[in-house]
Amino acid sequence: MRCFLKDADAKQQQGDERVRNWVAEIRNIAYDAEDVVDTFILKIDAPAKSGGVLNLITRKALMVKNLKQLHTIGKDIKDIQSRLRVISDSRVTYGINNLSDNEASSSVASQMIQQQLRNHYPHVEDDDTIGLEEHTKTLLTELVKDDERRCVVSIVGVGGLGKTTLAKKIYKDDIVMSRFDCHAWSSISQQFNPGDSLLQLIKTSMNLSDNELSRIKELNMRDLVEKLYQYLQDKRYFVVLDDLWSFEDWNTLSPAFPNGKKGSKVLLTTRNREVASQADPWSLQLEPRLLNEEDSWELLCKKAFPKNIGDANVYPAGLEKLGREMVRKCGGLPLAICVLGGLLAAKKSEIKEWEYVNRDITSNINKGKNGCVMGILELSYNDLPVHLKPCFLYLGLFPEDHAIPRKKLIQLWISEGFIPHMKEDALATPEDIGKHQYYAELIQRCMIQPEKDTNPWRKKACRMHDLMRDLCLLKAKEMNFADVSNDHTDGITLNSSSTDTCRRLRRYAIHLNDQEKRYDDLYFNNSTSALRTLLVDNPRGNPLSPLKYQNIKLLRVLDLENARNFSSPNTTKEVTKLVHLRYLALGKGQLDIPIPSSIGNLRNLQTLKLSFRGLLPDTITNCVQLRHLEMVFGEVPDSFQIENLIKLQFLSNVKAGKWIRKGCLGKPSKLRNLSVKNISRTQTAVLINEIADKKSSSSDDQYQNPIRVLRLQSNGTFENKIFDSLSCCHNLYRLQLNGKLDVLNLQKYPPNLSKLTLDENMLNDDPMKTLQYLPKLKSLVMHRTYTGEEMECSTKGFPQLQVLIIFGFDRLKKWTVEQGGMPRLKELHLNVLPELRMLPEGLRFMTTLEKLRINSHMPTIRDRVVREIGEDWYKVQHIPSIKVSNY
């Protein structure tokens, strides 16, 4: 049925309501089949008891009950099969073909819509070029460089960001027109036709008569490439490829572009970062910013009052306040602002008219007069592969304008079944696939924006543009995939509803942020019995009534991690009855909450997060599917053995105890990420020996030791040979040691160590003299690591280091970095170095340094880097981004 749905999706986009209903019915059948199976499992699932006559009678009764349930599920399955036959027969009526899985998910209809929406030509004037001045300057600087090779400069970003507008502005710029011998432009459609694209390039670059053009149209693909190549070969040319969708399309066209004369350039626009980086990884890849508030308002006025731009007297004063409120909801996306402006231009310039638009702003932006904004955003969605669409829709469940943690997102995707589980001996885990394929592709397609923060103390996260989220929620609601409720919703919408839509709703998120509001009506009834996912975000700790679980027994995901005052002893007891749970996160409530032994009933549980102190019972080892066990400061029983949890990969923030003993990790192990608190020197030695002795279940010798991340917080002093002991851990790339170190001994070390955090180590000897020889170290964080007064980095020190954070070196007075040291450093953060007299001379030779942050309690250094007049200004004046705190 998945193959049929691909072609059906195309016909939906053409507006065929019958097909839309057909697709909805298939989805309903799939939901019903899922409900039948899960309900059956729920009803026959009964815990085994000890022997005896009473247990024998109980088992017999259960057998009778199970037979009855088997009869019921048999009837339900026959009904579903009958409905499927009707659906299958009707596809012929609707003209739905069976597309193979290898065919592109995007449809002919989508491509036709796209071509109509774009219809861009370089000679057509765009008057909405507000906010592009800086980008124009950056591009012109790059384009006039006399590179020996042909360079490919890229403009990358989400649809509607103004990439084409910017490219057209550059194409017609006087500097560009005079510098290059010839200019060519081609608008590439998603339904890529190389012949048409080459003809556009030939037509715009050559001065051809109609007869010559007619003859060229008869040429085959190879001859067209040769024709263009020969024409451009002895020229300094400028070619624009607008809206390139794939690297394969670039490979098809690129043979037509010779090196030409020195300084030839190709400019391409794309939504996919991968296309840009593969076409030319060495040249500029510009990502235009969204418009700020003032530029957004100027653009709106330009569109809403096209005849009176700049004349404030043409509208009542109250309109500006309303207009600015509406334009903020466009999120700085030029296309959305233009559509909103067009909508307002058709209205009277009256407050009442604008208030009406403002009340329904999201709907108006999405639909507009011709559906163009949603149409263009939908192109990005429709082009997603089938497996990525639910991953994208899931993003809408997170609160608006919030950072979405990458690790958590991938855990949720796995729990939902969006990422397939690999064979036990597979090298790539679902987590690897989620991170390096699914998440990475959504970024490459500009559906989400990664948080650009290289601070290793912060979790990796992404954000979603507001309008992209609107699309996300719209699609999710259409398919009963998910719904969201918040402070602005009229109550919790699922409470009173008994519609068929609610009965089929699978995922629900509740976002509460109004501190003055009470939520005493938070409960679920029979209409929500099919719910599989519940996410509650209550960061302010609003008063909540206890959540009743009897009507959401099929729940697979329960996220209360950020639901303050929502976790309680009763909560933890109730949730252990939800036997289908795969993801459980209990949030910030009381400091200590007992965890019942019934947690062992959750045999499908894959991720367990506890944001409070508590002792896990012995029965936790019954959760054999567990992959992630994360605690704030949790304890495990003395008998705890990781080998009983054969799929466990992440064990985070667990308190050290008697469970640390020889054989505690078991063999083989899949454990990749381990974080232990309050560990003693003796326990550290035992645990390190266990880690060093581990072998993965993989047969590949390259992956013998699975540990990748290790964090240890000691209540004493670490052994001096801790690095030596970990030298056999070839996969260990991140290490954090919190606790005292007598000596930093690096005669041996983990060979692939790239991220190191040293915290509260209180070393007497200069750590840089030792650490600078780690060949692959890229990130180094040192907090209260050193008690001395002088620190030094030699000429060849830290060959790969990119991020350096130094914090809390109270006695450091002199820091020396010789020329040639840290040759790849990009970011330098200095914080609480009150005695440091000056910045090292070597900073002025670090040409790669992009960011310098000088934070609190450094008055001397703050004065020495004052622009133009500071004594150390000459050392840092080349750094693009410098920020100095004023306290």
C-alpha cells in the first residue's frame, strides 16, 4: 500500500478530493490494525505468578480469556482484510499506479506546481530586495576574485528566503555585467530536464537568431554540452543555476562549464547544503539571514501600500502596531511577508479590516490568495523521502521557537519506530542512522536549522522556522498524526471531544506557560483511547491535576521531562501499567521519588529518563529493550549488572556504588556512553579495567571496544595512569574528568581522543605542556584545572585544536603561545582569569581564529582589547567576532 500511496499523494496535490478520502481511509485502516494488535497484547498480557492450586486455576481462567480474545482479534482482522480489498479495487477507479520504492517521492503535480510558482527569469525585476545589501556585498566580493580555477559560489536556504531574488540582483549588478564576458541563467525545476536547462543557458549567453536557436534545439544532450563548452572556453563567464535540487543534476550540467578565463564563476541557489558543498567545498556557501523587524516592516509596507510607499499619512496610526504584530508572525521570511502584504493590499486601510486579518493570520499566511507560501513550503515537504516525512512532522510537537535537542529527538524517532532497528551485529545503530542520515538530511534540506554553538558543554540542538512549523502542524492534523494544545487553546481540546478524529489521534503535545492559569481539567476519556504519544511541557510549574492513565493504555511515548510538579509517587506507579511504553521521561517534581518495582513490567521500554533522585529497583533489568538510561543523580541497586541489559548504549549520571566490581559491565557490551558520579579512586580503577577489557558484539576487530564517551566525577583523586589505562579504547573520542589529578601523565592515551574536559583537577604543573601533544584533540575545556602562574604552548602544539575554553585559573599571570601554536583554532573563550596580565603574542598569528569571548572577572584583559587603543588590540584585530563582558 505504501507504493500506491506515493502516486496517490501526487493526485492529492492536484486537488482530487476522492483520492484524498481514499488516502485517509488507508491511513484509518492502518491505525485500526495497529489498535487491534496493541489492544490484544494489552488484554492477554498478565504477569506470571508462583505455583500452586490457585495459580493453576488462574492460568486456566486466563487460557479461556485468551481464547476469547483470539476469537475477537480474528474477527477484527477479517474486517480489516475486507476493507483493504475494497480499497485496493478502488485504486483503479482513481487511476492510482503502483510506484516502486525506488521512484522519487515527489510527483509530477508537485513539479508542475513548482514550475508555476517559480517561473523566474533574470530579466524580470524584483522590487522586494530589502535587507539584501550585506549579502550582495559579500557575493560581489567573492565573484570578482581572480581565481585560477572555475569557482562555484552557492546561496543556500529554505524556500521563500529570497535566494532567487538575491541571485537576480547579483546577475544584473553593474560590476558583474562589466566584469564578465558573458552571462547565462537557467531555472532548474525539480523535474530536472538537462536539455531544457542547457538550452536556457545557450539562449541567455549567446546572441542567436531564431533560425540558429531552432537548429540548436535539434541537438542531442552531448552536443548541447559541447556547444556550450566551446563557447565558454575562451571567456570569463558568469553562469547562474537557480534552484538546483540534487548533486546528480549538477554532475549532469557541470561538464558544460570549462575553467575558461581566470575568474569565471558559477552561482547556484539550492535548498540543500549537500549540493553546495559537493559542487565546490572550497568556495563561498552563503546562507541569507531572515529579515529583521525593521526590514520586515518596510517590505510589508512596500507590498501593502505599493502606491504610497514611505508616506505615513496614507494609513491610520493604529495600523502600524497591527502590521508590526502580523509581520513578526512571518518570522522574517520574505515570501511570507510579500503574501501577507498582497493580502492586506486587497483590504481597506482600516483598523477593523486589519484586525480581522490579524485574528486569522496563520491561516492567511498559509493559504493566501493563491496558496503560494504554503505551496512553496510544501515543495520542501513533498520532496522528502517517505521515511523522513513522519520525522519532520514530529518536530511540530515541540514548543514554538524552542531549541530541540538532537539526542532527544532521535531517541523519540526510534521509540516511534520511524528508524528501523538493525541486526544485532550491525555496526550502524539506529542512533547512528538517526544522527548521520535522518537528522543530517533534514538540515541539508533546510527543513531545520542547527544551533551554531560549538561550546562542548551545551547539547547539540536544532530549531524550526515558525512557518515551517505551521506547515508541519497543518500536515500533522490533516493525517491525524498529531495535535498540539497550549495556553491560547480553548481548554484541553481532547477532554470533551468524542469525534472520530480524536478517536484516531495518535500524538498529542500540551504546552503550558501561563503562570496565572490553573489546569484542573487535564484528563483523557474514551475518545483518546488510541493515543500513542503524550508530551507535556510545563516549565513554570502550573498547578496540574493528577494525570489519569486508564484511557491512554496504548501509550508508547510519555514525555514529562519538562513538566514541573507533574511527577509524583502516584505518577510513577501509574505509568508502570502502560506496558506498551518505549519512551518514558519523568520530570522535575519532588527531589526524591520512590521508583516502584513494577517498572520491570515495561518490557518494551527503550529510553528511561528520571529528572529526580531515586533508587532504581532490581527489576529494572527486566526492561531488556532498554537502550538509554539517563538520571540526574540516580542510584542503581548493588546487584545491578549492565550485562543483563543487552541493548543498553547510554548510562548517564548514575551514582557509583557496590555495583562497580569485577564483571559489572559483562561481555560483550554495547555500552557507548557512560557517566558516573561520586566515584572513588578504587572504584575508578575497577571501572577503567572493566572498560578496557570490553569487546563489542561486532565481529569487526576495528570496533572491539564500544566506549565512545566517558564522564567520571570523583570524590577523591584520579589515578595518574588513567589515560594510559584507557589507551586501548580506540573508539573513545570524548572524555570528561571531574576531580583532582596529581600528575597529567600522557605517555599513552586513547588514540582518537578529540574532545577533552578537565574540571576541578587542581594540577600544579602546566597542563598545556602535556596536552599539546594530543594529535587529534579538537576541543579542550579546562575549568579550575591548574593552580600555577605560567602556562605555555609551543610552536607545534595542539595541531588540530579548534575550540579552547579556559575558566577559573585564579592564579594564572602569564600565558605564552608561540608562533605556529594552535594553527587551526577557531574559538577562544576566557573566563575568570583575574590575574592574567596580557593576551599571548601568538594570537596575532592565528589566522583561523573566528571568535574571541572574554567574560567576567578579567578587568586587565578587558581594557587591553579596547578597539584601536587597547595595548593588545593589534593581537586580536583580525578576529571577526570579539565580545567582551563589562563586568
